Amino acid sequence: DEIKELEARDKEWAEGEKDRNLALIRSVRLGMLEETDFYGMSDVTMSSDMKTYRQALRDITNGLDTVEKTRTKLEQDSDGSYKNFPTKP
């Protein structure tokens, strides 16, 4: 019985990977958006490159419908930056 219970928990954990990855992507994205929020203030002009960057961040989860796609999005360089996130202008 204990083995079946453990296998069921392992299966449930594995099936939740996509959702956990999406939550992490959204968390990282939120931090990146917050870093550039001041560009949206009325006394600051936001460049078209910055608008494009911010829109790309908002769209980052579009099409991430498999675990493999979320894993790819979360790949990191040796410096800890995310390889497949938009680059800040």
C-alpha cells in the first residue's frame, strides 16, 4: 500500500511540472516587468523598443502547452540569466 501511495504522489508531482514551470516563468516575468514599470509613468517617455520588450514579456507564456516547452523557456546561461526570455533594450 505504501508503494502505491508513493507512486501516486510521484505521478501527481510529475503531472504538475508544467504548472510549476509556468508559475516560475510568470514570477520571473513579473520581476522583469517591475524593473521597467517606471517607464510607464507620465513624466517618462517609453521607447518603442521598451514597449516591444514589455509586450514580449507579457506574451512569454503563449504557446507553452507542454512540459518540454516550459523547460526550454527556463534554460539558463552560466550567468543565471534565462536564455529564452526577451532581452532588455
